[in-house]
Amino acid sequence: MSEKPQQGIADTWRKKIEMIGIDLKGLEQDDESEERIKLKTTLINQNLINELDKIGLQLINIKATFGGKLIVLLEPKVLT
């Protein structure tokens, strides 16, 4: 019997983020929080932030690196 490995939270969002049109350089789970993900990209603007919001991801923080990449910290929105 082969068991399917459990997918991480970053893997569940990868396809949706790619469909928005974000230049995805990396996507991984945040070390500090199991629910947050780190998105690595070269460009983020208000339109892309709005699209992330539409698919259910909330912007937490944006950091720039010396290599010209952006690290965008995201978290799934909690519906109340």
C-alpha cells in the first residue's frame, strides 16, 4: 500500500497563485506559523494584492531582498 504524502499549506495554494499571474519564484510554509506562507516573487502591486484577497489570502507583510526579490507573507483569511 502506498500512502499519499500529506500536502503542506503552501502546496494547496500554489495552483491558485499561479493562475493569478504572479511570477512565482518560491512558495513555502512560514517557520513561525503553520498557517502562513512565504511567497517569493519579483513584482507585487495593488492589483495582485486584490487578486490574492479574492482567492482567500490575506497580506501580512512584504520584505525586499538585496537580490531584487520580494518575500510576501500571506495567511488564509478567516471567514466569520
